[in-house]
Amino acid sequence: MGFMAGSFTALLHVVSAPGLAYICLGGFVVLFSMVSLLVKEKFYINEVVLGTAFGIIIGPHVANVFTPRTWGPLQNTITLEVMRIVLATGLFAVGVELPGAYMKEHAKSLLIMVVPTMAFGWVVVAGIIQALFPELNYVSSLCIAACLTPTDPVTCAAITRGKFATKHVPVNIRQILSAESAANDGLAYPFLAISIYLTVETSVRTALGKWFLVGWLYQVILGTVLGAVLGLLFSKLMKISHKRGFIDRESYVAQYLALAIFTMGIASTIGADDLLAAFAAGSAISWDGHFNVQTEDDVFSSVIDYVLNCGCFIYIGAWLPFDAYNSAEYGITPWKLVLLMITILVLRRIPPLLALYKFVPEITSWKEALFSGHFVSAVFVSALALTRLPTPEDPPANQAQYLAAVIQPIVSFIVLGSIIVHGLSIPFFNMGRGVHSHTVSLTMTWTSRNRATVPDWVLWARRAPDVVESAVDEDVERGSTRTPKDTNESAVNIPDTGPPDVLTFEDVHGDVVSVMTRRHSRVIDDSSPELVHVEAIDNHTGPGNLGNGASDDNQIKNVRFPTAQ
């Protein structure tokens, strides 16, 4: 028995940190995948929230199994590189999944949403930080605020992707938020750079000169141009390979991850903005839509994104420095952090977006502007800032050391609050709202001979005045045609054979009960049109339900679509 106990103890001692990391990541993905459809589509909770919670549970403050902060002096470097890979692949994915030439067509809106909104939030948040933590001067506060300025495409996806977002968030809002989150993630570099240079340089003139030459021209401009050139180059090369039969479909999908890492590697090696380069490469490679066509039916990219997100937020959960959230020697207390988080959520983005939304065509109302105004995240930028600040002594000898000591506790608490607020806002909203959402499957057979079977309410059907924009959903429901109408959407899975017919159906009370889209079908002759089979997915939040128990005057039975001209 003693021998067996000693052997077991020896075995425990040889368990490595990487081995535990693999066990935790693999185990979480396996367990979560078994119930992912239920959790995501029923409770609207994604891997961001659950991964963070799992990381906290296995981290040093609960089970003490996975402890990234005990990995020695390379811990911050590991954190930086983990966040870099996840963000770069996420930004590349955003660029690829946006419609072709989206950045060109929506440049004005993005410029308005990114530059003044980021600048306003940067200055305001810095003032709030200095008021709550008077030991920090305003320049140091600007450095921390720069970490909190960019929105995060991974956290943003909690509201712009998934079943709830598809039904309740208009496609124009989903696209503009995704594009903005990618653009301002890369543009965080100049805001951080000016703060760091003003902190570590003795001359303001020198700091401003380095900020312009390095922060803007070298990092931002060069990073953007580098990413765009690489994206266009590889797009051209892949089209040539495809035309000559040198590349298969699986290789196209593999490029999804490989190109993101390749672009990130080149940009980070030469010191350019790697995140902005990855986003520019993704936008450029899908500019003409060829790359999207070759990869649209494959889910490998979604699988990679899913696994990386799980690993990233498990790491963040275990990395969170809970013991530093109550550090009286640095002036950090829980109530200050909570107050900071609340004021950031309210004041950082909402006021400028409410003031400027009329200049952004994609945002059509103040309600959409309010919805678009709350995202935060910054682990990567704070880890990057630490690489440029001196190692703090105890107690800190100067302002730069004090900034290095407090930047991650403050930033990480805001990140935790952001994950909780944005990850759980949709489930709580859905629980309180009591949405009556139904999926209706219709198989319609109509000829000119069964006109008497049409319900009376079809007489109130009218053709919608505008052609409805089509978009491909980023989730598993690929290939569907989306029909956004305020907060309701309909999706119809039908062959793409021509320009769409769009019908809005009203009941006898004049209430809209359905909006449907179909593509034109060929007609055999005038008296016998081709039979049409349509599966319609409709969300209805009006006075009646489109299912069992609905009243006769608003329940869908048979639908006649107009004959193709």
C-alpha cells in the first residue's frame, strides 16, 4: 500500500501545466458540445460566459488546477500571444464574413462610429479613472482608458450572432457592429501608444514624434496596407489555383486559419499592427466574393473559432486576479471597480452614438443606437501595455511603475463585468420579454384550379415595396435568405433561381403576420404554373400566434405566391 501511495504521489508530481491545460480545454469542449444546441438556442448562452465560469472554477481561487499566473516571468507573454491568436483569427473571420466590398460601401458610417466614438470614450473614461483613482495622473489614466476603448469582436458575437440575434437584431446592425468591433480593435494601438510614450519619454516633443511616426504611419498605415496587399495577393493566387484545378475545397477552408496566422506573424514580426492587418487581409481576400463562395458550406472555420473561443475564455477565467481587486495599498477597492464598470457601460459609447446615429445610415433609430452602444474588452491591449512599462517595485518608485501595478487589475475587472453583462443580457431580456416565437413549416401546392381553398386573410396580402437585402447567417443555418423587418425576420430555404418576390401578409385586422420571400420559378404554361414547395421560418411578436391555438383570422394555412414574369 505504501508503495502504491508513493507511486500515485509521484505521478501527481509529474503532471505538467500543459497537460492540465489540455485536459481542461478538451473536457470543457466535449461536455459543452453535448448540450451546446440546448444552451445556445434555448437559453441563449454561448461559450464566452460558460468558458469564463469554467476557467474561474478550475483556476487558483477555487479548484487550483489551472493557474496561468504561476507560470513565471513568461506569464504575461503567454497571455499576450493567446489573446493575439484568438483576436487575429476572429478579426480575419469578421473581414471574410462581411459582404463583398463592405468596407468601401460603408466607409463613412464606420469612420463616424470608430473615430469620434473611440476618442470620446477614451477621454471620458480617463477622467472617470482619475477621479476614482487619484494616485494616477491623467496620462496614466489615458493609458488604462486606451485598453478599454476597443470593442471586442468575440464578445460582440454574443449579441450579433446566434439564433436570437438572427431573429431580433437587424442585419444592418449586426454587420456594422461586427465591422466596427474589428476596425477599432486594431485602432487601439495609437491610443495606447500616445499614452505609453507620454509616460515613459521625458520630452513631450519626442513622445508626439514617436506617436505619429511609429503609432500611426508604421503600425496602423503599414499594418492596413500589408494586410490588404496580402489578402488581394492570396485571393488572386487561389483563384488561379482553383481555375487550373490545383486546390481542393478542404484547402480553401484551411486557408481560413492559415492566412490569419500568416498575416499576423508577418505584421507582428516587423512591428506593425497585426490585428488591423488580419482584418484588412480578411476583407481583401473576400472582396469579390470568390473566397466566400468556396467556403460558405463548410463549418470548419466555425469549429476553429469555437475551439479558440473556448480556450481563450477558459484561460481568462483562470487568469483573472481576484486577489488584486481589493488592494488598499494601490487604492483599488471593489466598490470603485463596480462604479467604474457601471459608468463605463453608460458613458463610454452610448452618448456619442446617440448624438451621431443620424449620420450613420445603418442605424435607423435611437433604439438601435442605444443597442449599439455597449461593448468593452481589453486583455490583449493591457498585456501589450505591460510589455512597454517597467516592472513595478514594492512600493512603486514612480508613476510608470504604479501604472504597471494597477493596469491589469482594473482592466481585468472591466473585462469580467463586460462578459457578464453582454453574455447574460440576451437571456435575461428573453426571459423578461416573453417572446412568442414559433417555427412554422409550410408546404404549399397551388394551381389556378384550387382558388377556393385560399383563406380570406390572404386577400390582404400585398407586395412589399422594397427589395429585401439577403445575407448569409454566420451560424449553422447557412444558405438561408434573411428578410429583416424591424425586429422580425423570416428565412426561406429555396433555390436561388432569380430575383426575389417579397410578400407582406396581413390578417383581417391589418396586422402583419408574416413576411416571406421566394425566388422566381419557371412556369410550364399560363394555366399550370410549376408547383412550389417552401419551408418558411417566421418569428411573430404581434397579437396572434402562428401555430396551434391561433385564431382563424391570423393563422397561416395556404399561401399563393405570384407567378414569375
